[in-house]
Amino acid sequence: MSTYDPKATYIPILKAKSGELSALGELANLTSKKVIPLLEIPRPQWDFVNEAPLETSAQLLSRIIPLIEKNWGKRPFFLDVYKDPLLSPKEKDTDLVDVFATSLNDKELNYIPVISFDYSRSYNKSIVEKLSNTTTGCALRVTISPDDSFEEDDYNTLLKDVGLEPSQVDLILDLGSVYRDGAEAVYLAYRLILAETPHIKAWRNLIIAASSFPKGVGSLVEVNGNKRFPRSEWLGWTKLASYKKLSRLPIFADYSVSHPEVFDDVDPRHMKLSGAIRYTTADEWLIVKGERLTGKGSKGYDQFHELAKKLVDSGYFRENASWGDKFILDCSNPEGSVGTGNLTTWRKVGNSQHIEFVIQQLAKISENA
């Protein structure tokens, strides 16, 4: 992997699911050259009725890896199991890294495996031994938390364990959710974290990640209403980019149009889902919400025609700026050709629009530098 320009590179952290991966497949060619997604492997599908897994980890990867290959090809990306165990209880004796290695063996994917202080020493060593080499190296994802702090000795010990130098490692400093934190607070947090990070100039790439996207959008926006939320992680990074005395500017990363915490363990039978469109503006997230999608008296998916029209008329819509924008515009016309899609479709729309928009914002920063 190369060293990238932090004012021209963006790292969206995405679950490796159909909506998110297909959004990558719709990116403009110029955009895709500036994007290096961090793909998190989701949990295996679960049967909530019988309380049992519907697939093994190998079957999960056999579904996901071809989708990555189809939508991202040979472009570089980070590959992470995320913070939760991938294996089901029935697979305790399975070597997870061997499953990964087997699934990726016949693919020519340009992935960088991720290790973490959150993972066991043996797992990190196995990841580097079986999925990495001196050319690809690996990424070290560090969860930034008030409860945990890592000193230079911690970094040095982990690097020694896996046999890599900082120059072979992409360091990802991940603040997770910064929802409710203002842009100034996020900026100051960035500054403090960077000041305390060892080997700051030696890492192959330095990346800082956060997300101000709200958790539980449905409870925060009124039915048939809309609400805006500040993009504090982006506003904090832009201020960081203008700070002249910074020893090294990190690459910007966020969780696109999602909250960092996952909801894979929630029984969908107990979820009351509403129609909603997630849209990224210069400084804010705009959420346009409708009514319940299912149940007695619900409007179903037909309401997305109305939601799309509200968004197009909101004053924030940017026509033909991305595949997602084009879909929204077409959907705003009930006679249009795209229909209303489903929840996966709208996750694809939101991610497509967001990723294209961030790259366009970075381009403006580079032009004004």
C-alpha cells in the first residue's frame, strides 16, 4: 500500500453488506481512486425464531467476498472483523484467520488486514502471518476511549509481536461516536490524541476516524418531519487541516451515514421501522422521515416518492452530484423509472451520496490550500 495525501483521500468505515458495497460500485471512477474503504465483516445471519445461526463464518465470507470483488475490484481497502466475535457458538474450535485465508486465497483483492489492541495477541499475530506481507503490511486500529489509554511501550510491544515497523503500518485512531459533541470539542480531541500518539511521523498512513451521526434516527425525528444534525467530525477535521503547526495531518475517516454501533443482534420482528432518507450537506446531516413501513395503516414503501420530493424541494438537494442524487430525483417523480426500492436500496443511496460529497469537499480544500 502507498502513502496517501490526507487532503485528497477519504476512508469511509462501512459494514460489508449489500447496500454499502453496492454504493461503492456506483462511485464515479475519479472518486473511487480517492477512496479507501474500511470494510467491517458483519455477524453471521441469525435465526431469531429458533435462536440459532443461519450460516457459518465460512458461508458468511463466501457471500461477502464476491460482493466486495464485484463492487470494488482490485482497488485497495482495509478489512476488519470489527469489535465483536465473528464466530457462532458452534464454531469455537474454528480458526477464524484460517477461514479468512481460505476465503481470500483465490481472490486478487488488494486488502490491508486490520489488527487492534482490542484483539488477542495470538489473533493479531495470526492475522499478520496469514493475511499480510512486507508489501501490504497491516492497519492498526486503536479505539480511543476515556477508559483505555495506550503508551509508546504498548505500541512498541504490539509491533514487536507482529514483526512490523511503523512504516509498514497504517494507524487508524478511532474515536467512535462523537454525537452531541460540538465541532470545537472534536477538533480539540483530535489535537490531544495526535499529540499523545507515538511515532507520529513514522506511520505509513495516519488516519483519524469519528462519527457524529445520531443513533436511533427514528426516535429523534418527528413523523413526516425532518431534522438536521451537525457533522462535527468533518468540521473538526477541516479546522485541523487549517492548523499550520500540526506535525502531520491525518487522513479523514467517518462512518458514512451510520452510527458506529451495530444493530445485528436486534430481532427485526420487534423493530418499528419508518421510511427515512439520510442526506449529507456541507456541515450537517439532513434526515427526512416518513411513517411506519409495515403494519396496519402503514404507507409502506410508496411513501418514499413523497420523502424524495420533500428532499428535492428542501433547498439542500444537489442534482446529479452522485448516483444517489440521481436516484432521489427520479424517485421524487412517482412516474419515474426507479420505483421506491427497499431499505437496502436507501442505504445504498445514502452512502453513494455521502461518499461522493466528501470527495468533492476534499477537492475544494485542496484547491484552496
